[in-house]
Amino acid sequence: MSKSKSKKIRQKLVREGKMDPQLNRSFFTKNRDAFNFTAEKKGKTKKDLINKQIKNDPLED
């Protein structure tokens, strides 16, 4: 099989002593398991919304 043009360019850069572009890649592209470690964003609960309304309502007395 032949090498792709981009692979040839990467190997040439490494041969010439320049930085390997693969080292700049994100942790998530290297590791597919990395997504399991990220915290999922959760929305506000009903309790949070009610507390926000109570604290932000100055006219309630």
C-alpha cells in the first residue's frame, strides 16, 4: 500500500527535526475511553428553579 501525502509530509517534518504534529493532537482523539471520564452537564432541577425564584423576588413579604 502507498503512503498518503499527509503522512509523507509528517514523516519529513520529523526527519528534519521539527515537531511531530501528532503530538499536538487532543487527548480525546487519542483515547476513545477519555469520554467516559468527563462529567456530564446536568440541568437545573425543579428545586433549584424554585429557590432561585424565592431569592430573586424582593416584593414577597
